[in-house]
Amino acid sequence: MKIAFHGAARAVTGSKHLITLNNGTKILLDCGLFQGMGDITDKLNESFGFNPAKVTYLILSHAHIDHCGLLPRLVAEGFSGTIYCTPATKDLAEILMLDSAKIQMQDAEYQNKKNKQPGFHAIPLYTDIDVQQTISQFKTVPYEQDFKIDDHITVRFTDAGHIVGSAAVHLQINEDGKETHVTFSGDVGRYGDLLLKSPQTFPQADYIILESTYGDSLHVDVEAIENLLLQIITQTCIEKQGKIIIPAFSVGRTQELLYALNSLELKGRLPDIPYYVDSPLSMEATQVLKDHPDVYNNGVKEIMKVDRDIFDFKGLRFIESVEESKALNNDPQPCVIISSSGMAEGGRVRHHIKNNISDRKNTILMVGYASPGSLAGRLVSGQKRVWLFGQDYDVIAEVRSIKSMSAHGDYEDLLQFLTGQDPTKVRQLFLVHGEYDVQLKFAERVHNAGFQNVAIPEYHQEFEL
């Protein structure tokens, strides 16, 4: 048996891990888009490094676009097998992939209008038709249920606590008279998350593929998030009469923000100003979370006894149309605008940043991970001029960051995720989904926890298991 790492290898995005059995069966764990990788992003997304038509099964850990966003291209290039995931992951993946297809198609149309050179014809990575075909190949399985995908392979999902529907994937593979247990963490959530249950313990594994996005970081106390939000809103919107622009992922981060703001209102502390969620996708994602209340932790369930809608509060308005979104830029009143994407690499948030970044009254607030090459990452690093829509803009607005607002566990969470394992029985632990310098630091921590064989795969690197 072999495993090859065709994405999220010494990088955070583009999750693709391919297990090949001796009989030729190929199991692909996730198939995500690369994001925020600068000039090479498009090139990385155009080539898998393997033949999609030869993949037998696809197992999807969760619906974030860097884990599911290339599934429609995989299908368009010949993958005809079953895609296994949890029910909530299917619901989320459908709306996220359709949104991604829309963006791909619009980008291609724009390039074709702009570039009139003979022979030039931009085509999207995939279309909405490809997404519909992809969804038809999904099969959902609940948490904590062993299910056979063939005579030699049994799969089990456990709650990873990352976003609604997220799962760690556990494979039991019987090959040549030998039983091997492989665990893929997907993305590991927080212990004590604002909304979700903590990650579950999992059976002993022989091989573990573990994400390491925050492998060198400790998040501050989750309880402080409300206070930080209140402080920033008060300083920007009340004292300076400015606007707060928050690039936020439509899934997970936006709902955490709404929950925290709702909590402030329940305590009578929320400033009386307009709050906008300028992302139709965020509205759909919020509804998916409402449709799966089983994922909430006990604290949230207690609050729901006195507040039926934990994502709604006075002053909140969801913006749907482009016209309404544009109107926000002409409205001078102080407000909070939450808009995707989280790394500010696309979507309506880039327009809001453009229109507000050069006014010292305003604040650009980052609420989670941003790759160094993304616009959000460059702003966090202190860059004083940014290029937006063909023009340079001076960064005069204040740039703030709440790093603790992450759906990813920090290094203590990741180590806690491993506590149910006997390190001496783990033959190899692979670190994926992380910047290389971060992974090196986390590898040392994992080694100190007793895991002796720790590897940090390179892009397309293959290992014999």
C-alpha cells in the first residue's frame, strides 16, 4: 500500500491524499482547491498529479472549499466513483461548489471579454453542470457508523469539531492478510469551541495524517472574543464614527461572529448600529447550520432554551443583491460589514476593502487564518500599499486581527486530539495542511509527545505504508 500527497503538502490548502492498494484500488481523501498561493494558484488547480479516472473512491472530510472545491473538476476529468461524507457535509458542499462554479464561470467570461487576442479562450475549472453531476455521486453516512465500501475497506467518521458536518476519517484496510488502520484528521476543531462539540476520540491507528495549520500557535481564551469585538466596535464605530470591514469565511467564521454578536445583545452590551452580512452564500451556510442542531455543544443548547435563533439580533441584515452591496459603499453611517472571502481573495469584500482602506476612521478586521500571499495575509503583515482592481491603495485604515477566532485547533488542541493514541503503535504520522516552518515546530512537539516517526511530505511525495 502507498500514499501520495498531492495537495496541502507543506502548504495549507488543496487537500488531496491518495492511497493506492496493492490490488490497484485508489482511495482519494479530499479533493480541494488551492487558495491564496499567489501566481501559482491557478497552475496548481489545473493539474492533479494523478489520473482522476483511475480513482476508485473519494472520502470527503468536510465541505470547506480547500477540501472539496476540486471535486467537480475531478468528476469532469473522469472520476465516476462514490463520494462518501456526512449528511451536513453534503448539504454544505453543494452550495459551496455551486458558488465556486459561478465564480469560475464569471471569471472565464470576464477574461474572454477582456482578452481579444486570437486563439485566447479562457475556460472555467468546472461549471454548475459538473457540480450537479458531482452531487449525484455523493453518499452520506452518519458519524460513528462502520460502513464497508468494498470487501477490503471499512470507513468510520468521527466528529472533528471543525465546522458543521466535519469528520475525521478512519480506514480499516484488509490487504494480503494484514489489517491496517489509517486515520485522516481532516481539519481538527477547537476543544471548547463557541458553537460546536469538541473533536471525538478515535480508535488506535497505525498511520495518522494530521493537519497542522496552527501547529505553532496558542489561541487566547475563547471567552475574550466578545470583549474584543465590543472593544473594536466601540473604538471604530462609536468613537471614530467609522466602518468595520470583516473578511470572513461563509462557513464557520461568519456564524461564530453572529453568535458572538448575538451574545453581546443578550447581555445588553451590543452597540446600536447596523450590522450587515454581505454574502448570499453566508446566508445559505447559516441555514445549513440551523438545519443540523445536533452539532451544537451543550452551552449553545442551553442558550437556545431562551433564544430560538442564536444567529439573529437587532440591527442585523443579510445583503443579497449586488445593488444593495454597492449601496453600502455610499452609506456614510458607522456599521459593521461581514463579507466573504476570509482571505479577501475574491467576492464582495474586496470592494468594501477598496472603498474603506484609505480612511483612518475605518478598521479592517481579520478573524482567522490568512495565507501570507493572500490580500488578508499581506494586510496582517503590515503592508502599506495594496493592489486592488488595477489600482494601488494606501493602507490608512487600522488593520486588526482576532487570531483566536479560528475553526482550527491550536497546537494544544492538536496534541489533545492525539491523546487517545498509543504513540508506540503509530508507525508513521504525516503532517499536512500547514506552512513548512510551522510544521517543523509542531513536528518537534509531536515527537516530544512520543510519536517517533513524523514526516512532513513534499508536494506529490509518495510513501510506502
